[in-house]
Amino acid sequence: MKSNSRIASKIVPLAIGFVVVVACIVWAVLATNKGTVIPFSAIEKTIQAQNGELVTLKEMSDGTLYIDTPDGKFVSYFRPNSPLVEELVGKYNISYKYSNGSQAGNWIIGGIVLLLLATAIVIQRKGGIGVAKMKHSTSKALPLPSITLDDIGGLPDEMKEEIHQTLEIIKDPDRSAKIGIKAPKGILLYGPPGTGKTLLAQAIAREIGASFYSASGSAFTELFVGVGASRVRGLFENARKQTPAVIFIDEVDALAGKRKQHGGEEAEKTLTELLVQLDGGHSNDGILFIAATNRKDMLDDAFLRPGRIDFTFQVPLPDTKGRKEIISIHTKGKRLSEDVFASLNTLAESTSGFSGAQISSLFESASRRAVREGRDEVDMGDLDYAIDRTILGSTSRALNDLDTKRRVAIHEAGHALIQELTKPGSVRKATIIPRGQALGYVAPIQKELHLTTTSELLDQVSMILAGGVAERLYLGEHSIGVSGDVQQAKHILEQMVDTGMLQDGFTLTFQKQERETKMQELFEKALEKTELMINANRSEFDHLVEALLKEETLDGSEVQEIVNGGTLSEEELAYI
């Protein structure tokens, strides 16, 4: 099969090239044999010189005249459908033809020739030179990365310990062999995007001083027979020549995905070659294979078995402690204001769910904003802006309509009031400045690894519904802006009913009608609770609305002060 494909990749371009050359020659001959160009005034003299012999005259729709005489061929140009041509036909021995053809046919032929030529080039590159270049690119050692394990933050302590133990086995194989421990052949890193899997692979290569080979799983996927498998072989063959070596394949699910029942696809043949290279009789001493993926569930079982993948590490999103480590890494070398240094712990809590890559991007966005505004150091306003931009997107438009602005302020004040009353100190920010798809928003400080109870879920539903409830209490009706809130509340209520988290006990419902009844009861309880809390705190609510309309943005401490019964003074409002 391989020999046939190689022969085809050589013969087909030659055949296409031959056709192109012949077409060009024929085209050139036809172009040069059209005849001598003469003016229209000389046509009659040319015909008279034939002394009555038959002359062929062909008129084109664009006015071109082709004259074929015993003395030769001539070409002339005149306005189309001229009566002078009819006079010549009637006066002399002329065989007249008219054609409405155009030059489109020549352009079509030319296009086909160019298309054939391009096809020949593509086939030649794919089957020969192109494959060699791509094969070489995937099997070329990269410069040794400068990153170390100390430069990677956010990893769980247990994972760090296991990685260090694994590296000790690789660094001192003789000592490990005395107690019967073999060096691992393969490591799988899996987890969400941006958690540092690639950096971890580079750090491992640095720690053991190995040559570093890196490729993406898609680099081995080809439609042409044998190309992917050839790249895999070339990669491992080159690595065996430069041991110790680390072979890192990112997004390995593109290469080692689960095989179909009947098989036969080229991608499966490439996977088979990878399995053979990992554990098929080849000597891989001094080679460590590291694979990374976001989708471990998609990987083939044969790829995951011990002997090919000996260690599997989950690289999760960092917890609060991990985010503190990552933040401390990214603050090195940056000029930060004193309030930023004093608020790094709060920043770690406010970025729940952020990956290491997002935190890195956070500081880059904050630094760009500081430079854009002509400042030499990053302050908390820059980081707050960067967090909002990461979560919700960039600011979109200003609220110029006063009625809309007041409605948004009432809506967001409702969210902020209930959030602060049910979970004191959990509001990071409340604003009526549009960002992304939201006209305003209240940003909470999320808890991590927290087992939520029934009462807490009801409080959350109350907070979500508070915006629409506040609109109805103060404006008589709610707006379309509550649609997203309603969907969130409905999702939580469905989860509560499905898991039996009801106030009257641990009860499961299996009938659709009964399930909907339970959801409606929970919804009404949350709605009633929200109305009571807003009515009982009308003074605080009014102060929140007033502060939002005046300053547009309040941070968590200011929301907390207002809800606790305080009122921001004119001086305090001036410094918000």
C-alpha cells in the first residue's frame, strides 16, 4: 500500500505536468497563427489582390475580422455589425461567417491548466517533500525549557510529592533497581485548560536534564496512508538517539482517541504505531513519554494501560492556596501599589474557578490598563477591572436613558441587599456599568469545596430572584432583564427536587406532576422570603439605589456598610 502511494505521488504529478506543457504549447501555437494585423482600410486592397479567388472572412461579435486568403492570414478590427463588411461580401468572392463567441473559453481553459498545475504541486508536496518537512518538525528536539517545578504554582501537595518521587526514580535508576523499582515509561496529565500541564512537562524535562521533544496530537493525523505512523516512528527513533529524552504530546486525545468497533481508519493505524513504540519490544530506556489532555474519557484503553502510561496525574483548577501561590509568582517583577499587596489574599478568594493561565492573563490585563492610563504601578482598580473583563467581557455601552439606569440600579440593589443579608461579606462588587451582555451585575465571593445545604440553596434562589422582585415592588412590573435570573433559579430548584433537598425532609419525587408541584412550592417560598427581606430593609435598599445611581460602582465594603445601617457620606461617595 505504501509503495503504491509513493508511486502515485510521483507519477500523477508527472502526468499532470505533461498535460500542462502540451496545453501551453497548443495555446501558444494557436495564439501565433491568428494572422498579420492590418488596418480596416487595407482589407479591400488585400481582397482585390487575390484576383477573384475565394477569400474566407470571419466576423466576431466584438468586431474582430479574420481574413483567410491564398496569400496568408490577416486580422483586422472594426466596429461590430458594420455595413461596410456587407458591402465587401456582396462585391467580392467571399465566404462569410459570423460568430458570437467570446474569449471566455480561453480563460476557462487557462483556469483548468492552472488548476492541474496546482494539484500537481500539492500532491508532490504531500507525498514527498511536505511529508519529510513535517516529519522532521515533529521529531526535532527543542531547546531545554528554563522553567522548573518551583515556577509552577497551584499544584496539590500530594501531586508534587508523587512527581518528585517519580523524578528521583528516573534520576537514579540504579538505586531504584536494587529494590525492584523500574523507571516509568509514560505519564498522563489531564485536567481543565490552562492549569499548567504543558509547563509541568517542560519542568520535568528540565529537572532530569533531558532532550525535549514536543508535538500536538493533531500533528500526527493525516489523510495519506502511512504518514502519521511514519511521524510517530521518526519521533521515537530520534529520541532514542538522544537519551535521556522526554517526548511530550499535547492534546493527545486527537491521536489516542478510542478506536471504533470495525476500525480501518488511518488515525487508528497511527494510534497502533504509537502503542507499538511505547511498549512493543522497543528499547525505551532513558525515554519518558508525557501526554496531556483535557478529555481523559476519550482516550483508548490500550493507551492507558500500565506499561505505557504508568502514572496518571489530574491537574485541577487551583484552590485558594494554589491561587495564592500562582499570584505570588506573577507578582514578581511587577510594580504594584500598597493596596494590591494588602489585598492579595482577597484577590485569591475573588478568583475562585480561575485557572493559572487566567490569573496570568489577569495581571497582564491589569498592567496594560495601568500603562494605558499613564501610571507606573498597578492598583486594585486595575485588578478589579481585569477580573470583570475576564468573567463578563469588555464594557459594551453606557446607560444614557435615565429610566433604564434607574431600573438597573433597583435590580442590582435587590441582588446586593439579599446577598449581603444572607451571606455577610460575600459581595465583592455591585455596579450598573454594562459589561458583556449584562447591563449591571453583583459579583459575589464564592466559597470553595463547600457542601451547600437546603437553606443555603433557598437563600441563593432568593438572591437570584431579588432583582426582579425589587423591580416589581418599586416599579410595578419587572423587565426582560430577569430572564437569565429565572433560568438560574429554575436550575437550582430542579436540582433541589431531584436530590430530595426539601425543607420538610429528605423526600424523592418520581412523578412529573409531583415534581413540578414541589418546584412551585420552593419557588413561592423563596419569592415570599425575598419580598419580606426587601420590605424589612427599605431604608438600606433606598440607600443602595441612591449610591449606585450616583457612583455607578460600589465595592463590597461599601455595600456592607450601607446594608448594616450606615449611610455613605458625601466625602465617602466622592472617593468611591
